[in-house]
Amino acid sequence: MSARLPVLTVPRALDEAHAPTLPLTALDTVWFQLTGTLCNIACRHCFITCGPKETRVPMMDAGEVRRFLDEATALGVRDYYFTGGEPMMHPEFWLLVDETLRRGPLTVLTNGILIDGAAAARARRAFDDARYSFDLRVSLDGMNADENDPVRGKGTFATITAGIAELARVGLAPALTVVEHRRGMAAEAARAQFLAFARALGLAHPRVKFLPLLRIGREERRTHGYDGEDVAALRDLELSPEVIEALVCSSSRLVTAHGVMTCPILLDAPDAMLGRTLGETLRPIKLAWAACKTCVVEGLSCRT
């Protein structure tokens, strides 16, 4: 087995004076890095280098989650996301799902590995009992094992698609997210093929979200990182009202066991840490990292 590669810190690409300033228009959404960097697989394109042995960002305990939920409620937050790592690995995952759904809508980002018949039935119960909407977003990077498994791991395609079928069987319709890890995946014809594939899994009204690559974390080694042209594009950005509204970081923050950060993408960017509480982070931020270019120019949105 090859040695684990060190995690790369994500440095600023621009200094404060040259980085575009993004206002916080409202704190509508809070993301929870529920399991930190702990995950049951180690995807080759993972932009925050998660995996079974990656514990540099620890799991949030239930008390931390509740404290942030209380603060978010007081600040008028409208909806919530659970991410990781793999959030379903949290030992109190379903309890926290139920508690969060008493506060507002919740979306869970999962790789689908832990979704079996029992988990699908439990998800359906949460969906039925919730006052607010409950959504699942399942990552799948191809329509067969040859496309998916080279980046997500051997055998993952079969496990993930079986889980999607279980969700469909209980009447749930997860959104599928596809990272464009090779050319042509987001072309119009390819999108149509993926929708047909999703229907074949049992999803009557499939939703498929294609995501451009973020060239940080493991992806920087799998292909390449950002270059000078990317940084120049970031420096020359003009943030129109439409662009500001589209950017998730203009209306959301990420909470972790270490504190509150600008967004889920910049977990390994020390300068993206904004404070220990949500209240300390209600201020403009700088788009100072090359990865910000992917969100602004290529239209990446973490929202479902």
C-alpha cells in the first residue's frame, strides 16, 4: 500500500488589497462539517482530502451542534446542511437530523455508502415526521463502475446505486451530484443520458447536479492545481448584484469543531477561519483563494 500523501494547506492567492470583497447579504444557511474530515472512502478528487484515517478536523459532538443550532435560530437562519467527511458516520446522526428538522429545512450530503434498506426506511421516517423539508444529496461520478470507481474507489458504484434504489423504493428522491472529473461529462447529451440512467435506478423525477472540479486537495495531485491565469481571473472579477446573490458564501457560513469558516471548500485554508461563533462572522469576506474562481466564473454552487 502506498504511503498517505500529506494534506496540502490552501494558501491565499491574492493579498487583501487585491482580493474582491464579498458582502454578507444575510445569514440564511449554516453548513455543519459534522464528521470533520472522517470519511469511509478516500476519493481521488476530494478537494478537502477526507478519508478513513483523516481526522485532522475532528467530528463535531452533539453538544457543539446543538449550540450552533441555538445560535443559528436566534440569528434567523433559514436552512441547514450536513456535510463531511461522510456525515452518516456520526454516531448520533439520526438524532441530530431529527433535532435540526425541528429548526428548519435540512439537506444531507452523503456518498451513499451507508444507505441500505434500514437507513432508507429511517430516512423516510425522518422525512414523514419533519415539520420542514428533508433532502438527501448522493454523490455518484459515473453511470457505470468504469467511470465512477477510478475516482471513488473499487466497488463504490455498486454500493451507491444499490442505496439510491433503496431510497427510491421507499419513495424518496435524492439529488445526485456528479463531479466532472473527465471531459464531456456535463455536455448536454451526457446530462440527458445521466437523467435516463437515474430513472432506471427507480427515481421517477430525478435531479442531477453537475459540479466543476475544484483543483485543491487530492485533485491537485490527480490532475493539476490552479495557475496564474486562474488567479488573474479572480483578481479582475467584478461582483455584480447577480453574482453576489448566486455565491453561497454571501449568505452562509460553515461551522466545524475548530470554529466558523467562510465555506465548505476552504476547510484547509487557515485564513478562512472567521471566528468561534456565528455572531463573530457576520461581516464581509475576501475572495482571496484561487478556488473562489471556480465558484464565480464556472458557476459552482454548493446549494442543492
